Amino acid sequence: MSTVRQGDFSELAKDYRHRPGYSEQVLRRLAVHVRATSSGFTVADVGAGTGKLTELLANEGLRGHAVEPNDAMRQEGIRTMGHSTAFGWRAGTAEATGLPAQSMDWVLMASAFHWTDQARALAEFHRILKPGGFFTALWNPRHIERSPLEQQIEALIARIVPDLQRVSSGSRACTSTLAETLVASGHFDNLLFLEGEHDLVMDRSRYIGVWRSVNDVQSQAGPERFRQIVEGIEELLGERDQVLVPYLTRAWTVQKKGV
């Protein structure tokens, strides 16, 4: 098992196909809020990864750009969404998307905003958004409180990596100051927060694949301890062929101020 560096998803792209999508109910409510049915509406999915959110947006009839800095992740997204022309893929970062000024109606970052230089990213989103455009930061953490299995796994990880500092879980601890950050930037106002529960049944292989795609745990645990974590999860699963995993999509949406 190779060493995974924090924030570098090159070694994890192949496992990202196992990851869950986001709550369709939350996305549809957000689409109404941002008036996504208006003529010529254009979306930027920034930090698109392998296209988990991009595909859902395309399925809702939206069109635009998928911006992803990591070559391996971007190529996996292009491969899995090769049938769709709704989104064009391009290299770029949250701080430098490469998109024209005032060209987007809606910018989203799914499970990625925590990896950015947030002040620079918000300035860039303000630049590329049309007047009155919207930015949404959303995450899709496991709803641990609803699952005894997930609670057991968290306890297992805490025993093996007691000094673990979660980065990308989208938990309340990781997002407790997000609303303040978004508004204090001076670029946005009219904050709206939405969250919605959704459950997903996975087969055993996919469930383990999801865990193999988790960057912050792997990078801090190192290969040997992460091997112990995966083996411990396999043991906790017992003879199960399928796993019901509860998720909680949490989304913060703000509107561009001024022009």
C-alpha cells in the first residue's frame, strides 16, 4: 500500500467511483433557489474530482464546466462521463479557475472547499459569477449518529490513530465557522443553509472502496495503520454482503454582492 499525501488524490482516483452521490432533494431545492431553469444558465463545478456532483447536475439538465486540478481525478471524471456533453472538463483550481469574468450563474464546490485558500477562492468565485450569481459549498458526510456500525468504525479509527485530525468529513466541527467565513469575505451575502438525509445501500466491495478513497485518514495514518483500519472494518462487517449507509448532505449557499 503506497503512501498517500494529505490533499493529493492522485492515488485515490480509481476508488472515487465507489463514493456516494449527494442528496437529490437538496440539489433540487437549491436549483429552485438559484433559479437554475432560467435561459442560458451556466454552472461551474469547481474541484469536481471524478464528477460525482457533476453527473447529478447534468442529470438535472444543467450545463457548464467541471474544473479539477488533479490530472488523475479529472481523467477519471472524463472517462466516467464520456457519454455526456453537458459539462466540459478543464484543469484549474478554486483560486484560479481559468473561467472568464462574470460568466457563471452558479459555482459549486462539493466536498472540496476545505482544501482551498478560502479567501482567494471566494474572490475568484466573485470574479467569475454574473451579478446576482450564487456560490454553494456542500459536503456529504456519513450520518454517524444514525448508524451503530459507523460509530463502531469511528471508535476503531480513534484507537488506531488517536491523534487523527479530520479535514474532509464535512462534520459540524469542520464547518462550524463556514457561514462566518463566507459572509465576512465581503463578496457574498444572503446565506441559505440546507441539509437533507439520504441512505445508500452498498455491496461490501464498494463500501470498502469508499474507505480506500478517504484522503485525510490515509495520509495521517500511514500505510501500516491504514491497513489495520481496513482490516478492522472488514472484521466489523462480519458476514454482511450489503451495508446501509446513512448520509447527510449539508449545503451553504451565498449570493454575489455588487457587480
